[in-house]
Amino acid sequence: MAGVPAGAEGRGRVDSRPVPGTGSAYRLTRLPNGVRVITAPMRERASVSISVMFGVGSRYEEPERGGLSHFIEHMLFKGGRRYPTAKSLSEAVEGVGGVLNAATDRELTMLWAKVPAQRFPLAVDVLGDMAFHSTFDPAELAKERQVVIEELRMYLDNPQEYVGTLFDEVMWPDHPLGRDVAGTEETVRSFEREDCLRYLGEHYHPDSVVVSVAGAVEHDSAVELVAGVVGGWGTGTRPAMLPALPAPARGEVRLVNRRTEQANLIIGSRAPGYRDADRFALDVLNIILGEGMSSRLFLELRENRGLAYDVHSFTVKLWDSGALGIYLGCEPRQARSALAAAVAELRRLADELVDEEELGRAREYARGRLVLHLEGTNSTCSYLGQQELLGGEILLPETVVERIEAVTAEDVRRLAWSVLEGGLRGAVIGPFRDAEKFMTILAGT
């Protein structure tokens, strides 16, 4: 793969500074080629986690290239210069008891590894070879096409997963945000080596790379190791993402009639993204509505009325858009009753102020969840890197807690009303012929 030779630009360091508000807890260095390196020393840990994150994902893809970011992620595991095969890559990390993995989303592609602390140089070496020197061997590419196609088919065969894809389609119709991150069988079958290399040249640039490290490591030594291996793909400025379109003016329910023992439904509406000040109110609303076994949805639909086994709410946060969704898995004959009950709980949040006791529990839940989440090196590594790459700033845990504590009952009510006012849309998979009966419930809001 074309790129800046390893270490050619990166031995020196510039812009080395503590992240504001943390003293020396976290530090960020921008290398001369634009790559950002963040470290969070956790000296009491026995491990080190490292993530190499690229600011590119499925929302950057034209329809005919849908799934290419995800496909490239798969190909990065097929061998590079120093580790020429998939076997040699995995054995290098797993041979010391470590973990090697990756993920692709709409706006981010990430490679990561977690290893014993003394094996950190090995993790840097392996990820550097994968990220900057993968060979994209045509024979491996041909095999991986079928692997990804099988992955697509697996999700299509799983209604609980597939309904999420349908929900994205109705939330962001005719837009990359509404397409499956992995693409379609048709697009995946079309990918050739030249397509991968061209896409890398267009989108993968040093200014879109953040390397995040957390664990038993010192900042200066980590930066020196990373600087020795990072290169860059292409030159210039990466293309801008296609902005999210306004929410559709009318609701819609996408129905897939399938003989299943359980109905799977997701309904929701647009909500604040991760740069919106209301995202903290959205988190509190989501906790109250449907996160955990003490949430309103769980207590009312499962515990009180026995309408559903799995019921919860969730959020989607993106650069310039977002969504609040409610998932229901229930007996098909109970589907409409369960949906109506879920909508009623959302309506209640819009009509009535949450009392201070329930609001306080939600704040405490958010605070405790954040603390527990950041106990591990891998989660801390991801937390810092994704904030820097996607949001352009790092909000430290104490700042996040302050923003959560500032959320009022009126904020929750206002946001719930905004979600309802935006129009509910949804997706249903189950033994149903008519989507109109579900649409009537949503339209009644």
C-alpha cells in the first residue's frame, strides 16, 4: 500500500501537551505528519491497549461503493510487510495472550489490540504493519469477498439484527447513514484491489488518524514507538462527508413479513448528535425511558404487563444527526399492544415532568456507568481516541458528570416533546401483512 515510509516524518514531536483539566493524566501529541497520539498512563494496570482510528466509515461512500470501508477493515487482517499472512498477524498477538480486533462504523474505522504491558512494542509493530503496510493480495481479496457476503447473510437471517438495518433505512432514507455499514452482496462482489487502494488514497490521511494508548505505559516512550511506525495514506485533505438530510416530513413503518416466533420492532425519531449540547439530556432521557431493568419501559411492559421479553431504548449519535430508538421483542399477537404501551411511555415523558427522585437516580446511573466503563484500558483508550477523532475535543469524565448533573426535568420533557414532534418512524419484522396498523399507533402521537 502506498504511504509515507515508516518513521520518515515522525521521529520528532510537536504540540505535546496535557489534555486540559487533567494535569498529566492524559497527554496528546501531534506528530509532524499530522497523526495525533493520545496516552492515558494507568500504571497500576498489567496491560496496555492501543487503538489506531481513522476518521472514515460508511457515510463517506457512494452507493456503488457501499461497504468498502468495512471491506478494507477485513483486508487489513490479511497480511502486510512484516507479518505477511493472517496467521502470522494473529499469532503474534495471541501468542502473548493478547487480543487483536477491529470495527467499522459510519464515521470511524478502528484497529485495536490489548497486550501485557511488556509486549506493548509488539502491539505497535503489528498494528502499524496492518494499518500502513497491508498488501491487499488479490487472492486473499477474492476469498474475503465471500466471507463478508456470509456476514451479510448472517445478519439478514437474524431478525433481531436485521430490524436495526431497516430502522436505519427509514431514519435516514436515500443517504449513506441509512445503508448497512457492510454494504450489499452486489457492492461487495464488485470490490477489486484497485478500488481499495483508490479509496485509501482518497480518504485515509494523517490528519484523520488518532492513535490512542491506555495502560502501563509512559507518554514519551509510547509516542516514540508510534512515531517509528506510523505513515499516511495519500496527501491533501480527505473529502467531506455528505451532510445528513432533514428528517422526512411524514412517518413510515417498514415491514418485512416473515414467519417468526417473535416479532421484532424498532421505532424512534431523530435526536441530538454528539456535538449537540442536548446530548447529555438525551442520555438522561434514555436512561429513564429504557436503559436497564429499573427503566420505565422495562417496568411497565415486562414487569407490570408481561408484553415483551426484551424491551429497551437506545441512542445513535453522529456528527450532525442522531436518533432515539425503542426496541421490542415480543409475541406477535402482543406486538401492537406492546408498541402502543411503549409510545405511551415516551408520550408521558413529554407531558409530565420527571420527579427529582427519578431524575437523581438517572444521573447517578450515568455517573456510575461512566466510572465502571473507564476501569479497563481498552475502554479508556477508545473513550479518549473517539472523542478526539470524532468530536475534536476530549471531555474528561468529571466534565461529562458536570453536564449530566446540569440536566433538568424540563430539559428531559422538552427533548421528549422534540422527539415526538419530529415524527416517529419504525421497522417491523414478523408474521404481519399490513404495516398500516402499526403506522396508526405511531401517527396517534
